[in-house]
Amino acid sequence: MKKISLALLLLLGVSFSYAQQVRPYKLSELNKNGIPALLEGIETPEQWDQKKEEIRKVWLEYIGELPERPAVQYHVVSETQMSDHVRQKLLINTLYDDTITAFLLIPNSAKSDKKRKYPAILAMHPTNALGKASVATTEGPPNRRYGYELVSRGYIVLALDDLTAGDRIYPGEKAFRTAPFYQKHPNWTIMAKTLVDNMQGLDFLSQHDRVAADRIGTIGVSLGGYNTFFLSSIDPRIKAVVSVCGLSTFTGDPRPERWGQRDWYTHFPRLTTDINNDQVPFEFNEIVSLSAPKPMFFFSTQNDRIFPHWQQIGEALKDVYSLYDWLGHANMFHSLIGPGGHDFPPEIRELSYDFLDRYLKNKH
């Protein structure tokens, strides 16, 4: 008997229903009962594909528009020779006549070996006013210099300034103040803007003559930590993800309003109304699941002052692992929860770098 495609069955009016909590979720019920399980009521790959598309649709509605990006143009502002790499300061064009400031770190060996293609990393910075410099130079905190450390392991590293950080802080404003953005784009989100800029960064890396375009990963802490899997959820060019102290959940969060409107960094303005009405449109284990079965590494801690609800975060990690296991790729999802604070300690950095080496340097 020939297999009938899901699309054909849908056209014939055959529905695939599965038990699930009703979306939008009641936040009070999530706090009482736990996160919505990804595989609840799911028995077949077709059912999972259907649910995944529903999650993606809601996610894209809340992100907002992701307009077509202009062809990449860039300018090398300066070049600095370091001990084992060259650091270039770049200006890269992006949407609406805006410009992304960035550091590109190139291993010295890439300058002499013109035939070899190198794996690349998009290093996303945390909530640090230095922006790109906090992860790509020695100016940043010792445990946040992951871009600077990864170039020493043979990666070409691109570190962008998020809008509101580094060289992209609005004139007269403090870092991470998004009010000027929303004055100019009241119907958009800063997260959509960040995603578009990061995708423009991927365009740049994919076209670079020293980069292996099929071996690009991303790494980040805190703000950069969730930007890693946000980007991976919509761009298949990311082949491996390291997210450190960046996964949160609405469930159990003592401050879920952090994701809505505020006088500092406003992620998704419309979430404020939802949360005030005891609702959330998605849970973050669902957003992580959009990358499955891509290789992913997560680290969270039990004494994180930013995301203190580590039990619920652990529940989300366990749930995503169950999905990977069900898909037959349990070995590709790695997560750890440690006793420390909101940081990226040396031993965890080493584990995460080995993880990136496994999936971006070694063939499987």
C-alpha cells in the first residue's frame, strides 16, 4: 500500500488531532501544572510536524515581520594584528539604511592558507554595554570572552553589536534602551530587528571566502544565550548552538513581565497584555524545539539571579531532550545545570567548545 502524504490527507479533510493544553496557555495553570509537554498526545512524526508548524506560526506572529534583507555590503574600518589572529572592525549594511558594527576575528593561519575553509562562529554578546567587544576582545569579563577564545581554536568569529549596545547605542540614551526603536517602528519588535541583523551577519559569513558556509555555529550568554536559539529557530544555516544562562520559561518565572513592555529593553510589546490577562502564547521549550534535531548545548545554574526558576528550566530541558530522543537524536542534545550564578565558568566553556568542535570541525 502506498503511503499517503500528510498534505494530501489534509486536503481530503482528514484531521490529525492530539491532546494538548489549549493555546494561549493560562499562565496560572502552567505555574500549577508545569510546562506544556512537547510530545503530549503526539504518536506519529506527522503529528509532530503539524504541531511544530503551529508553534512556528505563533512564534513568527510574536516576532513580527522579517523583511527581505539587502545584498551584503561591508567596509573594513580597521585591522589589528593580535598574537594568533587578526581583528577587523567592520561596518555591515542591514535593513532600512542601518549599519551593523562588528568585529571579525580571523586566525593567522587563514591568512596564509588560501585553500582551506574554516568553521565559523556567530558570537552573541550578553547584556553588556561593550557589545561585541565584551566577547571578542580582552575588554570583557574573563568568563565572557568566548569569541576571543574560539578564534584561538581555529574558528573565524563574527561578533555583532546588537542595536542598543556597543557602537549602536542611541545618541543620548543608555545601553539597551529600546524606546527610540519603538518610536520609529511602533508595529515591529526589537527581537525581529535583532534576528534580521543576525541573519545579515550569517549572509556575510556565508559569502566569506575563508568560511565553510555549511559549518557555522552560534554561542551566547544571557541575552546572547536566548538570541542563539531564537536565530536557530528560523535560520537553518546555524548548524550548532551553545546557549548559556539564556533559557528561561514563563512557567515559574517570578518576573514573566520581563518579556513585555518596560522602560528598558522591550522584547515583545504585545506580551504585556497577554501576561496581564494570565496568558502566554507559547512556552520557551517550544521555541527550542523548532531547532530539533540540530546539535544544541544548554547550561543553566541554580543560583542565577536573572533566571532563578531553575527547576522549571530543568523541566523544559528534560522535555526537549525527550523530543530529541523520540526523534532518534538523543546524542545531539546536551544540557547541564550547575550550582553557580549567571556566568560561563571555565570548565563549562571547555565542554561547550569541545561540543562545537565535534559538530563543526569533525565529520560524522
